[in-house]
Amino acid sequence: MTLDKRLQNVAVVGAAGKMGSGIAVLIAQEMAKVKLRPENRENIYRLNLIDISEKALDGLRAYLRAQILKVAEKSAVLLREIYSERKDLIENRDIINTFVQDTLDLINFSTDFDIVKNARLVFEAIFENEKLKIKILKKLKRLCPADTLFLTNTSSIPITYLNEQAGLEGRIIGYHFYNPPVVQKLVEVIEPKGITDELRSIAQELGKRLRKKLVPANDISGFIGNGHFMRDGLYALNQLDSLKRQFRFPGAVYVMNRISQDFLLRPMGIFQLIDYVGVDVFQCILKVMRTHLNDTSLRNRLVDKLMKLGVRGGQYPDGSQRDGFLKYEKGRPVGVYDVRKKEYFIFDDKWKQRIDKKLGPLPEQFAPWKALLRDPKKDEKIKMHFDLLKNMNTLGAELALDYLRETKKIAEKLVETGVANSSDDVNAVLTNGFYWLYGPINDYV
């Protein structure tokens, strides 16, 4: 069956979540483009969006309308071509509004799983809980046609395990979008043992149509992205124990966050990233990896303690950042959670200046991540940055270079253990999925 044929009836389960909603936007716009071709206009197309909460689905409706409008506004030339036979549509605004409505007309919203009964493609994007995923996949198998293909957005659970537990006979593939799916170019593709040739082909074609960069990862828990991120985060967490003797706990968190952001030229510090993903999600992925890899080192007592205290991070429904390791005001860190006092320590400029003085200055001609992102001399400036760090006898330089060596070691281990096929694949995931300026496997150290 062709991709166009399968796109006639698609379901997204967990559609109101931050990943499911983004996937829904991508599939809705592709489905609309297929439907609006002259040869397909008489065919019926349905995108069935399923979640457990009617309130969440109401929010999803508003989100989809806003996102599809953005897509349409950026695609006026293409839309004029699509609607070339519609002589009644003259102004760009009329064409845009028509496309938005035509797209929304394809969508069903429901809390009832029965609407998947005719789905030929199903995207599963529920919370990273393997028991729940298996339960949902088994239910979907019972309800869907026997040839339905499943794409799971799991970021850590082995696909072969899900395939076997749900009895899907090779009709499931790991299709790990990065957050937010509408913006992020990367999709990690994980094939289980026994995958059907059709599903492999469909997954590749879909990625091409959605203009995603598909990077293969082998079916080992955590895959490339979280295989690196979890261990990268654990390194920073473990460094807190030694640093808090000199800086106390809030200072230690501030130090590692600043080292990872400013000294390592990343888009955000490591504790901001953990907060963004969610402390709860970070803990959950560690548990999945620890179980499937039988690796007891994939655990952190501080993360477990924060969860018991209700410090979870993640985002509010409007996309703003919830407090986690750090406290945020207008998206910027203004404090650090003090586990001992069970409250946030709010830092001021004088406090930061005292700690920054102990770390020492950044290299001369330092440029932050945002400035380097589109700099044509980016690679040259990054190399100079780390060369200068190696000649600086400061605590900040020492911590940064140690961290840089550790990220490289983690990445190389992913290749050695067969999680990634090559260093290029690891670097592609970190530069595309995490927006690093450089891959972790490099010659800087």
C-alpha cells in the first residue's frame, strides 16, 4: 500500500501532548496537500486525534488552527498552485483561510479509541511509560485493521520489546521526533527485529515529505539522543557533590549550568535542559534504560528526591517553563532549588559575580551560542574558543574541558557498543536534535 493510500486514514494517540500535537500538525498539513490534488479530491481523508481529556482536546483544536495558519502563511506560493482552479480565490488571505479550513475539516477529535478502526497509520505519542504503551498498543492492534502500521515516538524503550509484547509482527517502528516536532528537523528512526519492508519504506518516504533529517539508531534502550543526554546529565549531577563543598548546593548547580552553556557554547545549560524536558521525564527515561540495559549507574538520588518533593519541571500548557532545578521568571533562571531547605534560593547579581570570579573569565572574543549559530566562521571560532580554554589556568576552563572530554567519551561509547552506526550519526543527533554547534566527537580535546 502506498503512503498516499495510508494517509487516507491516520490516527495520533496522545495527540494533545506536546509531542502528539506537533505530530498532528505535520500529518494534517501533509494529508491536506495529498487530499487537494485533483486526482484525490473525491477521496475521503481522516486524521483522528485521540487523547484522554476533552479539555486537552479543546486546547489542541486551538493549537492546530494557529499552527496550520502559520504554515499556510509561509506557503502562499504553493497554495496558489494547489488552488489554481479556484477562480473565486483571489487574495492570498482568502487562499490561506481556505487551506486552514480544508485542513481542519479532515480532523476528528475524540477520547474514544474506537475511531481508529479504519486507521492505516497510527502514531503513538503517549507518556514514556512502557506498561501503558504496551497496553495501548495491544488495544490498538485489536481495533485496527490487520495491516495497520504503527510509528511510536518512544525516546528510550526498545522497539523490538514493544513489538513482541504487543504482538505487532514487525508492523511498528521507532519514529522519535524531537521537541517541538513542528520546528525540529531531526527524527531518530529505530527499526526492530523483523520489521516489514513496507514499513521501512513508508517511514523513509514520510520523513522525506515532512522534510525531516532521518538518523538511524540501533534498537538499544535510550537510542542515540537519550543515550547521550542521560549520561551527560548524570555527569553534571555527579559533579555537584564535589562542587558544593566550595560553592554550596545552589552555587554548584549554577556553576555546572553556566559551564555547560557558556563555556561549552550550548543553547542552554544542562539543568535548564533537564527542566525543559522535565525532571519527571528525565527520571522515567533513566528507569527505562536502567531496566533494559541492566545498568545500576543510570540513577540519581537527587533526581529521585526532587520528584518526591514535587519538583518536576516541564512546561505549562502555554509553553512557558515550569520551575525545576531552577526557578524561572519570563523564561530566565532567577534561582536554584535548595533541597536541604526545600525552597528556591533566589540569586542576585552580586552572588553571581562572586561565583563567576572563582570560575575565571571566558576566553577572549567569546561569542555565545546564538551569535555563533549563523556565523560563517563558526567552526573557526569554536576551535579558537577551545584552544584558548586549554591555555587558561582557571577553574572554569578546567571544569569545561573535563566536561568536554566526558561528552566525547559518552559519544564514542555509543558507537563502540553499537547504539550508533558511526560518529557522524551521533554528531548529527546532537547538532540537529539538541542544537549543539559541534558534535561531541571532535578534535577540540
